Amino acid sequence: MRPIGDLSPAGGVSWTLDPAPRPRVMSGTMRADQLRDGVPRGPFGLSQRRVRPGVFGEPAFEAELVPESVCPARPHVLAWLAWRAMSAAGIKAGVAPALLSIYAGYRSVAFQAQVWEYRLRERAESRVSAGLPPLSQRDLERQQRKWTAKPGQSAHHTGLALDLGLYELGKRESRRSPAYTWLAANARDFGFYPYIPEAWHWEFNPPGLVTALAGFRRALAADAGPNAALTACCRALVDPG
Ligand SMILES: [Zn+2]
């Protein structure tokens, strides 16, 4: 067993993990027809496996989220472990570490509700100051849904969705970056799937995750200890069936 760091400053529990969650899904190469000028083609070369908040829910236990002292974005521990393996491989392959860093992770429904209300107000006010006629609440919300997930509907509620440092490059440049090409070819090998409209947004959702996560939560509820729960869960992911 190799320690992977102290994930519980409160309890002083040091998480150990054997093996690391690296679900074997496919080899990490892209076919030529999946690339256009070296850049992954839109939805045709990549497949999404969206993390539905209705399926996974918010983390049920504090121990599911990485403490802020370890990662301020507080991703789900499963996504974080897989991300560590992925980012190490990416850096080894020459990708700039900053582009693979975690920009955003877990976002609670309550926090998203504040963001939603704030942006809705901002949207209504900017129409007024631009001299445009006011929109109905329904139309305002419809416009806003293009840019902001409604509270309860964001994949970030699960902690399994990560916005990577690619975000800083902006919409166009992030997609054209070598970092994105590398992710498109390799992320699936670590259990990560893209959200096509946003090159920086990746979701940890390997096959078998629903069952593995349910087992993880059952073990935490039964007080099996975070390490035992995590190890069993990761084994189920790496070696499904
Ligand atoms: Zn995102």
C-alpha cells in the first residue's frame, strides 16, 4: 500500500490506496479521422458520458470530498485520485502543468443557487442600462441557461466534474491547444470524459462508477473506515466484475 497523502486533517486519517483508480477503458490513441488539423473533431471523435447530478447526487459524506487544504476546488476524492494519475501522465508527455491543474471542482446546490440569482439580476439590470425592454422571468432564465447551469443541474454538484486550467486560454484557444489534443486522446484511459462545448470541463465517469460509488458510500455509512471503503471502491473500478 502506498500512501497518497493526508486527506482528512480533522481525523488525521491518511488515505492509502492500492491500486490507483485507473479504469482500463481503451488505449490512449486517437485515430487520424478523429482529428482535424491535429485538433480533435467535435462530437464525432469524442464521446461524452455526462455525470448526471440526478444519478450521482451531491457527496453524501464529508470524507468524499478532498479537503480544501489539499485542493481548494474540493473535487470528489475518486475524481481527484484519477486526475492525479492523469495529470502526472500528461506532464510526462509534455503538457504544461498549469493547463491540467484543477480550476474548479465541487460546487454545492446552495452555492449554485446564489450564482444563479446573482447572474439573473445582473442580466436584468444590464438590459435596463442598455435601454432594452425588460424580459419576462421565463425568457431571462432561458437566456441564462445557455451560460449557467440551473441549481441542481450542474455536474459540478457531484464533485466528479473538473474544470481544468485550460479554462484560462478561453473558448477558442483551449480547443486548439496541444493540451486538449492530449486529453482527447488519453483522458478516457483515466476515466475522464469531455463536455464537448467546454474544452476545459472533464467528468470522471468510468463504466461501473454508479455501483462503485454506491459501495463506497455504503462502506462509509457502515464505518468501515475511509481507506477500506476507498480501496474496495477503486478495485471495483479497475477490475469491474
Ligand atoms: Zn465545468
